[in-house]
Amino acid sequence: MKGAASVAITDTKGLPVSNATVSGEWTGALVGKVTAVTNASGVAMLTSPAATVGTNKSAVLGVTNVLLTGYSYSASSNVKTTQALTWN
């Protein structure tokens, strides 16, 4: 099983930012560092590695960085920096 989360990147005016590289890290039952590039709508899909074997039925994705020439990333400006997932 894998997890996936969409991450929307906007500029200071709220406009979508395309071609930005979004980095994140999955922890819990889904473990690994991931990157994806935003599409024309400013959305990147961060897909986890396969789940680890065990009884843990939850994971968290945290955005760790966003890179694009001409822009600077400020984590303190994020609407949301992490997303928790649980399943049965």
C-alpha cells in the first residue's frame, strides 16, 4: 500500500506556481523522502514508498522544501505543513 497527498503551491498573491519542486518526508507506516513538480495548477502529488509491515496504521507527510528559481520558500507562510493519514 502507498499513500498520496496533493500539495498546492501559490505565490504571495494566491496564484498557482507551476514547475516548483516540492520536497516532503513521510513518517510512520509510510517512510521516505519524496519530491514532485507542480503542474500548471500549482499542484504536486507526493506519493509515498510502500507501507512498512507492522501494526502501525497511520502516517504523516511533512513538506520540507519548495524550490523554484526566482522564488523563496517560507515554511512559516504555509497554510498547512503536515498531513496525517490513518487507515484500517
